[in-house]
Amino acid sequence: MGISRLLQLFVALMLTMSFVYPVEVLAAARSTSVRARSLQSTVAARRTIAKAKTSTARLTKKSATTKKSTKNTVAKKSVAKGIARKATARKTTAQKLQRKSKVTRVAVHRARRKGQLGLRHTAGRKQVKAKVVAVAKKAPKYAYPADIFMWTAPETAALPMSSSTRKSVRKAFNNGVAGKFSPQQLVQSDVFEEDPLLGGIFVRREGVRYIVMHSTETERPADAPRVIHSWNRGMRHPGAQYVVDRNGKIYQTVDPKFATVHVNIFRTENGVNNDNSIGIEIVRAGKQKYTSSQLESVMKLVTYIQNRFDVTDACVVGHGQIQPSDRSDPVNFDWTAFSNAKANLKMHSESLALKRRTQSWIIPFHKDDKPYDGPRPTDVSGPAAEDELDESELDESTENI
Ligand SMILES: [Zn+2]
């Protein structure tokens, strides 16, 4: 083959190539972009699928948790139901037993009641009812009927008293030897301040045998007059004969020959009641301590009442001692210190009495007098307990404790 032929071939090839190439390239490019597009959409689809998978997984997890909790709840519910069922069963048994015991109790109660009412055990309902009504009519609703109480105690005429006599009475009270003076005389001598009760007073049906000590235990600190005035509501109300204020002042609400309601006779023990006792209220509230002047006044007052009414030491009691079911007053009261102080005062008064008796034996002797030859006193029992005042006797007891 010649060169021209080769050239011819070459040219022809080049021509063909130049003609074919763009078509092929275009086709290739087209297919590439289609593929790219399809690839793009595939990626997007994959992403969507992935998202959907994730959310599905989440949902599955959630539903699993929910299912679990539901299962738990159901289990718990069933357990609770079981317990409730058991409890109901027990309750029913208890109720049954209760009903049974109630039936027995009612029967016992009825039998006892019939006995109390003085009826035969065969007595019918109507009979019992009639009897109960009859008894209720007779029995008082309260511990004391309203008509037992007085608004005020009848006054007794007070004899006039000189200022020196009053002074002597005060001294005697301080020395523990005022027992022969009446409470009225002590009021006159300003040993006691009078702040009368209105209502709540009644005539004693027994003699005084006990002294019951209380503390007021008010919600907030209050003085004695306020405590006394708080009692004065209506005809039937509580009260004590004496109230000892924080400053040691002794208030007498009524002559202690009259009774007041300071203990609950349905709850007291050892036979203590309002008819046979005198009440002393010591003013105190919350965390307050008793003041020293208060304790001194209480000690002197108790000594006076003991002397005046012959009350033994054993019969000086606290409200809490004789009504322990619901009372604990006087709160934080130092009984040992109290009885020691009282014993000291007693010793002091006895030494004074001894001094008086010794002096009564000494006969005044004058140098012109003949030697005494008359009878000697044999009675050494001490001064008679009279209500008359003997000032010469009292003036010897000048010492204060
Ligand atoms: Zn009390």
C-alpha cells in the first residue's frame, strides 16, 4: 500500500472519529448525569430509610418500655388486689368477731344494767326503758346540782380592828402562828386580798381534811385577778379558795368554810372531794418558774390552813396526786423544798411558843413584895386556840422568817 492510501485511511479515520466522538461523549455524559441523579436519589432514599429506621427503633423501644411498665402495673395491681382481698377478708372476720363480742358485751351490759336498776334479768325492754327514764329524772346531770351553788357567800359582820392588831396578825401569819385567827381577820389585816367568786360557791357537807395544791397553767401568762375573773361565768363553774400570784400576793376568793369546785370528783382518788378540801392555785404558765415570794406565800398559807383546820402533812396533796388520770399540777413543784421550808417555819413557831410559855412562869418580883407563895401554873399545853386577840402574846413573835 502506498503512503497516500495510508493518509487517505488516516484522514478517513480522523473524520469518522470527529463525527462519532461528540455523540458518544454526549451519550456517556448523559448516562453519567442520570446515574448521578439516580445515585443522589438513592442516597436521599437511604437517608429517609435510615431516619425511618431510627424512629421505628425509638418507637419500638418506647412501646417495649410501655409494655414493661404496663406489665408491672398490672402485676402491682393484681398484688394490690390480692392484699385488698386479704384485708377485706380479715376485716370481715374482725367485724364478725366484733359483732359476736358486741353481742356478748351487750348481753353482759344489759344484765348488769338490769341489776343496777334493781330489775330481774327476765325484765323486758319496756320495763328497762321505763326504769331508765325514772332514774334519769332523779339523777343529776352534773356532779353538783345548780341549786347547790350561791352567787356570793353570806357575809359575816367583821369586828373593827386597830392598825396595831392588824400588824400583829400579819406577824403571826409570817411566824406560822396565825391559826387562831379567822380568814376574815386575815383579810382585814391585808394578809389576804379579797377577790370574790361570783357563783361556784357552796356550803360544805364535810369538814376540811385536805389541802389540794394546783398551778393555773394558763395558755398565756396571766395574773391572779384575771384567773379569778375567768372563772366567774354563770352559777356553776370551777374555782379555788386561794390564788397565789407571781408577786406572792394571796387572793382569797371566798371564806374557806365554803366549798368551791377545784377537783373533778368523778376522777379523784383516796376520797378527796370538793366538800372536804381547800384549793390553792399557784399562778404559772408555760415555762415560768415559781417565784421565791410565791413559794414563801404558799408555804405560809398552807401552814395557816393546816393550823386553822387541823390538816395533817399527809393530807397536803397535789392535784396530780389525787387526780392522776388527767391532771399533773402543780407542774414542776419542788415538794421537798416546800416541806423543808414548812418544817423550818413550824420549828420557828414552836420555839416562839416555848418562849411564851417560859415567860408566863416568870412572876414579876418587886423588892417590897413578899416572896411568892401561891400556886404555880401546871398547864403547859400552850395558849388556847381562841379567836380572841391577845396582842401582848403576839408582840413577842416579832421575828420574821
Ligand atoms: Zn389543778
